[in-house]
Amino acid sequence: MLRGDYKPLGALLAWGALVVAFGLCWSLASLLIFGSRHKGSWGDLHTELEAMRKERADAITT
């Protein structure tokens, strides 16, 4: 086996970690944008999100 700077497993793990980090940052940014566009208090936002979650959960189960 040749020696060199190319280490396939390490490269795959690094790319996987970068993709996961990118996904986490993307979701955090979308949540921040969604929250900043909301008019009203944080309690109202929480109530709206809970209602949306319950509607989606009911749609899945029925």
C-alpha cells in the first residue's frame, strides 16, 4: 500500500462532519429567520408552533 497524504476514511469522515455541521447551521438559521419575522410575543410564537406540531402529528396518525 502506498503512503501519502490521501487517507480515504479520514476524508470521508471529515466530509460527513462538514455536511452535518452545514445542516445544523442551516436549520438554526432558518429557525432564527422564522422567529425574527414573527409579529408578537415569544409566547404567541410558541403557541402557534405547538398548534402546528399537533396538527401535523394528527395528520400523520390519521
